[in-house]
Amino acid sequence: MTKIIIRTPNFIGDTIMMLSAYNLLSLEYPNAKFTIVCKKHCMDIFRGFNNIEDIIVDDTKDGGNRVIKIFKLIKKIKQKQYDLGLVYHNTLLDALIFKLSNISQIIGYDKEGQKFIFDYWEKIQRNRHYVNHYVHLINGYLGFKYKKIIPISLNFSKTSLIQKNNKKNVGFILGGDYAGGRKYPSELSIELMHLLSKNNNFNIVFLGDYKDKENHSQYESILTQKNTNCLNLTGKTSVGEFIDVIAALDLLVSMDTSAIHIASAVETKFICFVGKSPSPMELVKPKVNFGSYLFCGEHYIEDADFMNDLEPIIILDEIERRLND
């Protein structure tokens, strides 16, 4: 029985995009048992994956004596005697942890001078879509045996956090101030809330983490004063519950964040606002045909201005169009 261990990327969206590579490995090694090494917030991504034997949380940067934690991690990995290891978090330290864990074959990227550690390595191609970037590494190791990407999906459960009624549920992640140019501007968000308060065709659900909470609470207050049906779950869900709620929505309306990758993996239609993001949208946008992307910043110079012309009425029109698709 083949034993495979994967060090995932640190972010939820990146980890979801890595699942195509995981799917390819599962196809190539159908009887393999997998171990995932990831950050705690990524654990729920792998719920219900039958061939995953263990999930190890990498908490080496989460306080305490880091050196002791690193050696405990190495000891834990070494005990299982893995046949194959993939390093998808591109640091020299992660590569060294796998090397010191006596994994038979290690695959990774040539970054920070670490290619000497790997049995197979590739240079990072910055113009390659992230999904292709992750899949290409394992497909290259396999001699470029496969031609097509395997679609990404996440497991989810029925949730009691939102109630189904005769109206459609639309989720919103408009962002907090931390998000910079990815966030939909607050003044426009307030205008959007006033527009939404005049539309009684759907239920509004606010989602996000604690960093979105202050802004979303302000928007909730506007809707509540107008007696508009809304539910604010911002900062109140685990990652697993977050996935379950997105799966239960009829539509997600979001800035560029991990939520659109979750929506794509649970087959929930989504609308994504495109502003200034960490990566070009063409390199990270989900490979599905049920997402819409709204961008009106072609003529602006400054990143912070990219969404200034994305008027609330444009968003409302797109919401109504997508709900009637």
C-alpha cells in the first residue's frame, strides 16, 4: 500500500485549487492512503475524503517553542515511513522537514535554492493558473501521463444555520477594511443595502470571518431598520459550517476571497467583484462556468479606485439575472 503525504498551501483558496492535484494522485494511486499536513483552518476542506488516513496540523508558527514543535512534527511524520511526499507550501523549511522525515521520494518546486532536496522538481511558472501549477508538478513526476484536469469538489452537509423558505438565499461577503482594494467600498455597500431593502424577493445572509464583522454589522443594521429579512453569520461559523452554508445558498455575492473557490467546489452560483487582488484573476478564477465577474476599473490608475464605478444597481441587476438563470 502506497503512503502519500502532502504539505498543502497555507490559504483555503489555494488549498482548494490544489485538490485537482490530489484528485490526480488518487487516480494514479487508487489504493494509497494519504496524510495531509496543513494549517488548522484548512482541515475541514478534507472532510469525508475516504482515502485520507490522517491530518496533521502544522502549528509551528502558532506560538510556543518553534524549534521543539518542528522536531515533534518531523518525528510524527517519520513514524509512518511515507513513500511519496509533495511540498506545496514553497518554503525551504517545509522541504527540509520532509527530507528529515525520511520520506522515500519528495516532490516540490525550485524556490529558495531547495531543489537539491527533491527527487523531482519544477521551476515555478508565474503565468500558469494555480490549478495547473499544482497539477503540473505531479503530472510531470508521472511522466506527463494525464491530459485533463479532474474537477474539484468539496464534501458538505445539510445545515440548520439558514432556513429554506419560498425565497432564495443570497450570501454576501463585502469585506472589511483589512481587504484593501479587494473590498467593495463601504459607501457603495451602504447604497447597495438601501437598494436591497426595497427588494423582498430573497433572504440576505452575511458571511465572512471576524475581520469582516464590523462592516457587515453596519450593513445588517441598515437592513434591519428597513425590516428586510437578513441573517448575519459573519465570524460565527467554523470553516466546515462556512462550506455548508455556501452549499445551501442559491447565490453567493463576494469580493475575491476563498469563498468563491468554495462556491465553485460545491456548485453554488457566484458573483465576484474584481478589484486589486493578491494574484491576477485569470490565474486564480475557478474553472467553472457558473461564476460572474464584475470589474469596472479599466480606466483607473490607483488600485483603491478599481471598484468606484461598480454601481450597486449593476450588482442588483446581476443578482436578479443569476437567480433567474
